[in-house]
Amino acid sequence: MQRLQEAGFNRVVPNVWSRGTTFHESLFAPVEPPLLKAGVQLDPICTIAEEGRKRGIKVMPWFEYGLMEPADSAVVRDHPEWVLARSDGQTWMTMHGNHRMAWLNPAHPEVRARFIGLIVETLKRCRMDGLQLDDHFAWPVQFGYDAFTASLYEQQMGSPPPPDHTNRRWMIWRRKQLTSLLRELRQRLEDEDLSVRISLSPGPFRQAYNLWLQDWELWALGNLIDELVVQNYAYSVKGFARDLDQPALRKAREWQIPTQIGILAGFGKRTTTMPVLEQKVRLARERGHGVIFFYWEGLWGRHVSPQQQDERFQFFKKLGS
């Protein structure tokens, strides 16, 4: 945190919900195994929040996995009625390489209670500056043919879900379930007197809207989110610039919602070079956007060669000045 302060960073977004596990003892999910082994008394999230306050750095917990769970997780095994399914009955999809992931149903009341409960529980533990959801707070478009969803849709709409998962009426109905969950989350945060600042980090609008049923334009206009951090992980500067000019991002300036661009600093073996990062930051700032880098290890950490670490630190320090 000290190095981040020295480099001019003013916000940290630590991952608090990943791989179906938490970084604290929870009523809703198991603890991350390495943390359990090291000892939960380390309390990494609240430690980061405390260190951030000392340094004027806002700390916003990131619920990365959203409604996604490893397909072999206990919650999927113990509650098959909570899990979304494709029309062929398959209840998982391949994500993040070759990992099988299941999606919990945002229309199911018990799923909603668990998801909201986890967020409220996390925010009550120590003072933090809102929360961030991302592209996993979603409903994959090919899913929704499980018994619970099919029954609910027929009850409300008068007919079974159409076989075509891209059917407009069917997509709108599912988007409304996700929107309803977001609205319920916001109301619960207000009721609990917690920060209601919700940052959303989706992919480009067309992809988010058509593949993941996230209507972040409606959410922004409806005051259900307070900030957009639109992921733009295009490899090339040309592709990055093209995605910056998507219509929904241009409209966001008119909506006057704070909008940042998520830039890939480094992930695994893919580390963005400093000249490319500099160009991307310049392009985002020219359009009036701030920037957030994904993720820590790609700044000057373990995804960067030791020979380059100090050079990259100085580079980010210059960018932040």
C-alpha cells in the first residue's frame, strides 16, 4: 500500500469473492484455502482497508465471481435447484481456461438472499468505500432452462421459455431478473446503513447486453450503479481506441456517471508494455475517462521480470503525477 501511495494511486479494489471462497469467516461460503492454512486472523481485506485510510487510498471490495461458482463447489452440489441450466440440461460452461463454472440463478429467492447476505456481511466487517461488481454479475444468455426458471417464466408470461435463447422477449425477462436483484441489493445496503456506492465493471456494452444480459445503460440511467469501470482489454492500441468509442461509452458522458476504463496492466504471461500502456492511458484521458489497472501483479509485481520492476514503478509514478 505504501508503494501504491508513492506511485500516486488513489484507489485499491481488492478481490473479496473468488473461486467460490471468501477472505474471512463467512456464514455463506468457505474460506479461501491458503488463507485458512495461514490463519484467518490475518484478515487481509480489513488490513488493506485500514492501511488505505492511513494513506488516503479508497478501498472498494471487488466481488469478482458474482453469481458464478466452480461447478464442483459445495453450494452447486448441495443446491442443484439454485443452478441455471442450458436447454440441453448442461449446468456449467468453460471459463478462465479450462475451468468448469456453474451460474447461480438470480431469480431464485434463496440465491438472492445468499448473494446479498455475503455482500452485507463483508461490508459490515470494517469501513470500506462501496463495492464493485463486474462481468460475472450476469446471466449467461444460453442459460435459463432449469426447472425453477422455466416454471417462473411460464407462471409470469403464460408460456414456457422459447427454445431460442436469443428470443428478445425471453432475454428481456431474464435481464429484468438481474436488474431486480441489483435493485434489491441497493435497498438492503440502504436499510443496513452501509455505503450504497456500487461500481460496475462490465465488458463492452453489446457484449454485456447480448451475451451476459447486463443492461448497464439502464442501470446507469436508473441510478442503480454509481460508477462504470468498463473493461477494455484489447491487445492492440487500435482495438483499444475502437472500444473506447462504443456508443454507450459516449452516452455515459451525457449521463454524467463517473466512468473509468479498465486497462490490462498484466495477467499471467501477458504483461502490457510501458509504451502501449502510456498510449492507452492517454486515449482514455483524452475522452474524459479515468483509468483503473488490472491487476496488481501486472504493475510491477510477480508478473514482471525483476529487471523491469523498478522501471515500471517509476513509469506508473510518472503516469500518476
